Amino acid sequence: MKTLAIKQPWAWLIIHGGKDIENRTWLSKYRGRFLVHASQGMTKDEYADAAEFAKHLGVTVPPAGE
């Protein structure tokens, strides 16, 4: 099974918030089910960016560290 490793809270947004765009620099021909791995490590600025993005989706990301 394929796996996408992505930092929190982006992983949470993919699963719970409706984030359906991934901006990778490479193309993938893979279509189908995959696992989402929430890798550790996120800066306060990264969290703030994701929280701002979540507002546009109409969701609120969980507090950092939970």
C-alpha cells in the first residue's frame, strides 16, 4: 500500500478537513487508496499557515501538541 508522509496539521486536514490538493513537485500516476502518515515536527509558523488554510475550508484544526 502507498503512503503519504506529511506534517501535522496538514495530515489532519487531508483526513478530516477536506484538503484535496497536494502540491508536490513530482507527478504520480497512482490512483486509489493510500495511507496518510502524520510525521512529527512542525514550526509555529507552519501551524499558523495550516490553521489559516483551514479557515477557508470552514474547519478548525486541533490545538498544536494534541
